[in-house]
Amino acid sequence: MELGQDLAGKVAIVTGGASGIGRAAAELFVAEGARVVVADLDVTRGEELAAELGEAAVFQRADVGKREEVQALVDTAVSGFGGLHVMFNNAGMPGRMFPHFLDDDLEDYERVMRVNLMGVVYGTQFAARHMAKNGGGSIINTASIAGLLPGYTLLQYRSSKFAVVGFSKAVSIDLAGYGVRVNVLAPGSIKTQMTDFGEPGMSPADVALIRAETDKVMMSYQPLKRQGSTADTAQAVLFLASDRAAQITGVVLPVDGGITAGDPVNHAADIVAARARVIEEIKKRG
Ligand SMILES: NC(=O)c1ccc[n+]([C@@H]2O[C@H](COP(=O)([O-])OP(=O)(O)OC[C@H]3O[C@@H](n4cnc5c(N)ncnc54)[C@H](O)[C@@H]3O)[C@@H](O)[C@H]2O)c1
């Protein structure tokens, strides 16, 4: 894909930037002319990425669940790169997959809410405080299709992502008067370590075996039969970050191969077939 200079002269922060969706966005932001503060818990991968990106990027370790560490990211962007125009609040964690709700001690629930929701709230507030006084900016918060579709299990994850959607829409109204736009990225099934479903210490080959099977299940309910990539999400984030989206605030942009478009099961065909079967039996009966 042809690269432009959509973010020339802009400064961005990307949380969860050492891996997956955040990493691809940081790479594309730099390719499009931005300077980027990459933030993550993973120091090794974060520093590797910053070294790859050269002078346009700096890595800073931060836990987005800690407000002072998120404020420090804004301070670094402003003192190191001279401003802040784009905040991509993307860091997130899935939490435990199948806790039995009635017996759950809710500790994991609280942890997921602190990182996935409060990390976004801190990032939005601290970035917007700077942007409001300096000509505005663009904030993009990562939710998920799990924040749009209620469903079985992953209660803490769904709660946090529904809250990200609600918070982002509401705060976009508060911040519009300051020229600060707030939008939401809602990824569907994107190939990253989060969708590996491997076990700690497992070999890459074994993870690939698990991935092949779990991908089949995920593709069964996705209309576009290709798993999304971090290049797909990065393009969507770039659009929302750039001035091309100058008139867009408070929207949720799913990058989900159509999952949230509706139920992919052809119930109408099933109903027509059931009807035809009964009519056939009635005819046979005479
Ligand atoms: N991959 C998908 O299919 C998918 C789908 C929907 C939503 N998402 C969301 O996209 C975002 C990125 O996920 P990904 O798929 O790229 O996963 P990933 O695991 O590849 O990347 C997540 C990164 O966030 C970092 N991180 C986790 N907790 C952190 C914290 N407290 N502070 C700072 N950094 C932290 C991790 O170290 C990791 O580098 C998450 O918010 C996730 O919920 C992903």
C-alpha cells in the first residue's frame, strides 16, 4: 500500500505499542511522518521496536492501569517531541477466560477493568488536557466487538470494552468544544499473540496448531472469510488519527470482517427448507 505523510509533524503516543495492534499502528504512524512514544509493560519488545524505528520513536515502560505512569507518557511526548496530537489508548488484556461467575473472587475482574477501562480513561484525560490547550487532537480508544455484542463468558473483558465504547462516545461530546476528537477502534478477530490461545512455554509450532483450529471456529461466524491483520487495524487507526477524519468524533469503527453486521447464519434458508420438508410430507400423506 502506498504510504503518504498523513501524520507529518504530529506527535503520537501508542499504548500496548510493543506488540500486535499497537505495534503495527506505531510503525505506520512513523512511516506516515509522526514521532511516537511507544508505551508498554514489555520492555524488551518495546525497546527493540523503538530501536527499529530510529529517532522518530522512543520507548517508555508504562502500566496504563497506573495514572502517574500514563501522565508520564504525556510529559515525555511534550518534553521530548514538543507536543501531543494523537493518543492511541490501545493497551489491554483479556483476563481469565472461563471463571465461574458465582464462585469468582472478582480480583481478575477488577484488574481487567483497571487496565482496559481506567487505562483508557487516564489516557484520554491526560492527553486531552494537553490537546485542549494546544489546538486539539485525536484520541483513539481500542474496544472490541466484545464491547458491542453481549455474549457468553469473558464477562470482565466484555464489561471493560462496553465501558470503553460508552465512555468514549460520552466524552467525545465533552471534548468536542476543545477540538479534541475521540473515536473507538473495535477489532474483531485480529491475528496477534492475544488470539494465539497457546499455553505459556509452548513451542511456536504447537501454538500454530492450536491457532489453525481456533481460527476455523472464529471464521465460521465472520462473513469475510479472511482473518483480520494488524495492517487492517493500523489503516483504520491512521484514518481516525489523521485530518482526513477531521469531522468524525464519537464513532465506533469495527474492523471485524463483518461480524457485527449481523447474524451470519442463513435462518431464512433454514426456515424455507423446514417449510418445504413439511409440505413434502403433507403431499405424500395425500
Ligand atoms: N487481537 C484481537 O483479535 C483483538 C480483538 C479485539 C480487541 N483487541 C484489543 O486490542 C488491543 C491490543 O491487543 P493485541 O491483540 O494487539 O494484543 P497483544 O497482546 O499483541 O498486545 C497487547 C500489548 O499490550 C500490552 N499491555 C498489556 N497490559 C498492559 C498495561 N497494563 N500497560 C501497558 N501495556 C500493557 C502487552 O504487553 C502487549 O504488548 C487490546 O486492547 C485488545 O483487547 C484485540
